[in-house]
Amino acid sequence: MPDTTLRPIALHVDEPTEGDFVWVMIERASHQSWAEIDRAESAEHTYQAAMAAGLMALQAMVDDLKVGPRRPVRPSGKPAKGSADESKADDAAETVQPARAKPFFGFGPAR
């Protein structure tokens, strides 16, 4: 049995004020809810730029893009205590790894 499981993370773009686009990263907290785990600190002028920046932030969380973002599991196969599946949004945010500089975006060179 693997000692990690894939984290169910999604990325979307929000427009808090007209023309200001920010990426928002969320993680499934239960089968019926999602918890925000990260958000852009500053707005972009286009949806495209915000989504690209969010994808870069997501990539920075991942040690190995071939297997995606992972979290440890307990021997029973359930997510580890303190993961987003068992905790609140604040606890989930603490699991986010700091961004690392990488020369390539996950699907090729960044533009």
C-alpha cells in the first residue's frame, strides 16, 4: 500500500472587482465541501495571466509532477490526521509547501 495519496486540489480564477483577476486554490475538505488553501496576493489584469500564475503556484507545491501533489496516509489507507479531509481550511493551508523556482511549467516552458 502506498504511503501517500493524491491531494484533491482544484484551481479557479475569481474576479473580486471588475478587471482584477486572482487565482484561488482549493482542496476537497469532505465529499461535499472544499477549503481554500491558497490565493494570489495580488491581482492580474487578465483571466489568462491569473490562471497561469495559479498553475505556477500549484506546480511549485509538487515535488514530482509525474505523481502530483501528495499527502501521507495512515496505515488504514485514510488521510493522515490534520489533512484537509479531517481539518478546517486553516489546517489545510498549513500543508501548502512554499513555492520553488522552476524553469518549466508542468506542461512545457512558461511563456
